[in-house]
Amino acid sequence: MLDPHLLRNDLESVIAALSRRGYKLDTEFITELEAKRKQLQIATQELQHERNTRSKEIGKIKAQGGDIQLLLDDVATLGNRLKAHESVPDGQTQDDNAEIRRWGDLPEFDFESKDHVDLGESLGLLDFESAARIASSRFVVMSGAIAQLHRALIQFMLDIHTREHGYIEVNVPYLVNATSMQGTGQLPKFKNDLFGVLHGEIFDYVYSFAYKLNKDGTAPTDVNVLLEEEMNEMFLIPTAEVPVTNLVREQIVEAGKLPLKYVCHSPCFRSEAGSYGKDTRGMIRQHQFEKVELVQLVRPETSYAALEELTGHAEVILKRLNLPYRVVALCGGDLGFSAAKTYDLEVWLPGQQKYREISSCSNFEAFQARRMMGRWRNPDTGKPELLHTLNGSGLAVGRTLIAIMENFQDKEGRVHIPEALHRYMGNISVIE
């Protein structure tokens, strides 16, 4: 077994030694894990230091006969946040994630069930061939009752989250600047997974020089200058998390306005650069899909309670649709780049005979807020402090559509619509 201190402090020597023995070390993976470890370690140490400081203050104020109840409450909150850090399962891959709970009964069919691709094509309402012709692979054309069901799901989710869960609906730009992408952690790490956009004038310049590269393969100087100095690069959003969370970028929110709870329906665009060969069949992993996103911006001491609340809000949608699912806590090695703790909601898909992610609910603590300078004013000190940010899908619309098609199919190839959606579908109960 390799000494972890050696990996952290002298990685190049380890690489050289292993290469002599025919082993190739995944340095990028190790570097990423080390970054996550440092992030969690720093956050934990900050919480421990804060708890110790408050505990000392309690002793001094108590000796002077002062009121210590507020400080006692703070220490209890800090203890809860430390427990939340400790509740992230140990492990390196998704195989080490911990199942927290399950809900719902798995469907039993007395016929050979179909996946959403075969169902949709036999109904004549999902068309992957036309989508590939007008765009590329990993797109779909929905029509008729399936398109209507997709739209109904969006309205159903928005209604539940605004009317019952207290979220404010927002409609945001689908194109954002690089600063917004950096603020929520998509840049620079995940640039290859994004779709960048060139406006017409810049595109003309790039196109005109496409066949006039220098002999060494570099672009002419004037093109480089144009791209670096004149181009205001924009990106199609990979999730509404980006524009919605950036609403507090470089802002100071007054304490009385917290928590801020936003819900947003938007298309999402992802190049899926790192997923070649994965989930190429159907609608599981597409370049364009839609989500209803939940975002909360909260005081630090409430962020882990907010994570449980937000996750529960996403679960309500699955329960109202009677879709079987499970909740999984991601282990340290499977956590996203920015997240301190994440729950994945995984819905049962009969077509694959397994649970698949339909929502990922995360607490980013102050990671995004620090990048964005998103702050709140602490009334106790009068000073600005970093917010904690959270988000989760409530839900991914396309995958919810898939789950309904596959879980509520019958032997005639029809799809039965959950009762909660009947009024959104003009009282249609079956797609046939």
C-alpha cells in the first residue's frame, strides 16, 4: 500500500517508480481527490475552530453572569454541521455510495416490458431519427401526447414547488458569461462539457481563417488577438443552477430576506465530452434536456437542515407521481467538485432494471459564494459574511417522462398517466 503522504508530497517520484514496474497512475484522479480532501479538511477545521472559540466565550460570559443561551445555540448548530460532514460516506467510487432509504413498490408485469425508446417509437411519438437529421445524435423530437406530457410535468413541478414549498419562480437567461460559470464552479474545470457560443462577426473571422493556419498549426496572430481581446465569450447553461445562484453574485443580502428559495424551469445544454459511449440509447443522456431546478441561499448555520428540506421537496414530486425511488448519499470520492454533501435521488426504470439518477441535491457550503462574493449581513455583527448555497433538480423532466412511460406501460404498449397529472393533460388518462 502506498503512503498517502508520499502521494501528496512527492507524486512525481511515485509516478516514476511505478512506471518502471509497468504501472500507470491516474494522476488527474489523484489530484482531484486530494483537492476534495483539502476542501473537506479545511471546512472541518474551520468548524472545529469556531466551535472551540464559542465554547471559550461561553465560559467567560458565564463567569461574568451574562446570558449564554445564544452562544449555546450556536455551539449546538456547529456540532450539527460537523456531524453532517462526518455523515458523508467514505469511499472512492459510486460503488461506495450509501443507500439511505427507498420508497414505493417496483412494478410487476405479466408481459415483456419495453423501454421508453421502443414504447415511444411504437406509439409514433418519439422520433430520434429526425432529431439526428436536423441536429445530431443525443437529441429527440417529441410529439402529440408525449410532448404534452412533457409540458404537463413542468407545470406540475412548478405548481408544487411554488404553491406548497414556498419557492419563488424565476425565468433567467439561458446564455451566461464566463464569470457566472466560474462562480458556480463550471469553469475552468468543466469547460469541455460546455457549449460555448460565438456571435456572428467572430464566427465569420474564425471560419475565414480555418484553412489558413500557420505551418506549425497555430492560428494567425490577428485571429488570436480577436479571440482573446474582442470576444465576449458566452455559454449555454448546463443547468439553471448557474444563472439562478448568480443572482446573489457580488450582492449583500439582508438577513431578513433569508432564506432565498428559487425554482426555475430551463433547458440545459451539455456536450457530454467525458461520457463517450455511455447511455447512447434514448433520452437518458442528451445534449439538450429540461429541468425544474431548486436553489436555496441560506445562512451557514441552517444549510444542512436546508439540504434535508430541499431533498424532501424533490421527493414529493416522485411520491405524487407514484414513482418508486431511492435516496443515496454520495461518498467522498464521488462528490462533485464543488459539493460538501450530496444526495442523489434515483428512480426505478424497468427498461434498464435498475435505479437511475433523476435528481442530485447538494450543499456547497460557502464554495460558490466565495467565488461569487455572495454574502449576507449578519445582524449580530453588522458585517457581511458568505452565504451557503444549495441546489437540486426538482426534477429532471426528461427522465421523469421516461420513468412514467416505463413504469406505467401495459401489454398493449399504452402508457397510463399518473392521476396527479390528469388535469394537466386535459383529463387524458392513457396515451395510446
